[in-house]
Amino acid sequence: MSSAELIKQFTQLKDQLSPMAKVLDLACGNGRNGQWFSDRGCHVSYLDRNLSGLDVTADDSRIELLEWDLEDGSAPNLPTEHYDIVLVFNYLHRPLFQQIMDSIKPGGLIIYETFTEQQALIGRPKNPNFLLKTNELRAIFANWHTLQYAEDLFGELPNASYKAQLIAQKPLV
């Protein structure tokens, strides 16, 4: 199970890692990105509307499973200033942005990677509700300290995808 290249390539991340670090893997799918943090001793909350595809291994005391549908109004709000790191990969539900930002502790990180509008030219998704506009992700986190940002075609065709990638740190105040 491999984690997203964005996580592996971000060497400054080691400063955020500790056995006490709390990580949220939002829309976790099979959990591969959260597993990277769990393997390094972090407490990981895996959140998805269906956790049946989750494939993680770790000490149960460091794992929290949250089977919530974040889009139908049935899920509770994310806890405020609770997580050191929030991961979001290949998922976009714009009404959640404020909750995501609020759930991160001051000084904590957002690691976000998802599809941009250009993706519709080469494959799925094609629905504009699931595609970021140019620089949209950067604009949403404009008041945060951007550590890494890119919008490009990632990977090799035919499996390449147009995505935006952001790693940003929440201000301390």
C-alpha cells in the first residue's frame, strides 16, 4: 500500500509527526494515505461514507473509524481545532471547506490534492462540482502559509490526471 506521492515528497512533514499527532484522512477510501501516518505512530481518524474498502493495519488505540456521509446533512460537524494534519485526496465538496479549516489546530497542516477543470478534457471526473477552478484551492487557503502548491498534469498518460496540490499551514492566531 503506497501513500500519495505528495506526502512522500514533502520532507518538511517530519516536523509535524509525533506519536501524539492527530491526523484526519477525509474521504479516505482504502486508507492508504492515513496508513502512511499510522505507520509513523500517529493517531489517525479514517472518515468516509462507506468504510468497507478500508484496508489499514495498526494498533486499534491509534485508529478512529468514522462512517459519515458528509454530503447528505446527517454527519456531525468536524471537531474544532482537533487535528494536526488533515488529508484530502480526490474529493471535493465545497460546503466542507470551512469545517475542514476549523478542524485543524493552529500551526497544523492541510494536505489537499484533487482534480481541476482540465481533467474533464482527458477523463473522469467531468462534473464541474467535483473539479477545482484554476487557483481555487490556493484562494480558499489564501490566509494560510503555503508550503507547496502546484496545478498540473501529474503522472504519465494514459493514467495522468490534472490536479491541484496544496500543503499549507494554519496560522497560529
